Amino acid sequence: MSDAADRSLLILARDLFFRAKLEAVARAAGVEPVWRGAASLAVVELSGEASVQRIRELVAAGVSVLAFGSHVQVEWLRAARDAGAEAVPNSQVEEALRRRLAS
């Protein structure tokens, strides 16, 4: 994420705890979090088929997607990967986002 236009991160998370943590990670990396509009990277909380469909739409639009969800909801993590996202359990999302923003 080197170009100024690419310095935004779309956060699609219902859980306020995770949203705040992800916003903090983004800001620490100099990236402005957004909740709508265009971005080169999106973080999507897995919450059912609608979130997997949103991942498909983002990937089709050329957006890189990091998805996260409960480690016990293996089927949603797998569906997100099948839709083109990097999918990690909740416990790994902050580190995965830090890694993505550093590259």
C-alpha cells in the first residue's frame, strides 16, 4: 500500500471491539480506515452468507480482502478463502492486518 490513493482500508465489522482494534492498527500504520467507498484493502468480519457475497464482490472489483471470524466457524473461513480472501481466525486478524499494511 504505497501510493496515497491506496492508503485507505475498508473495514466491514459489526463487532465494535474488533472494529476499534482494526482502526488502531490501521492508523498506527498511517492508513486511514473508511466504512464505505473505494479502498485497495478490505477487512471483512464473517457473519454469514452475506459477508461471503460481499467478499466475492470486493475481489471481483480488484480489492484485496482479509476476512476474519470465529475459529469454530470453519465453514465460513473456508467459504471466504474460496471467495478469494485471506481468512484468519479472530485471534490472528490484528497480526495479519499489520503484516498486510507493512508490505
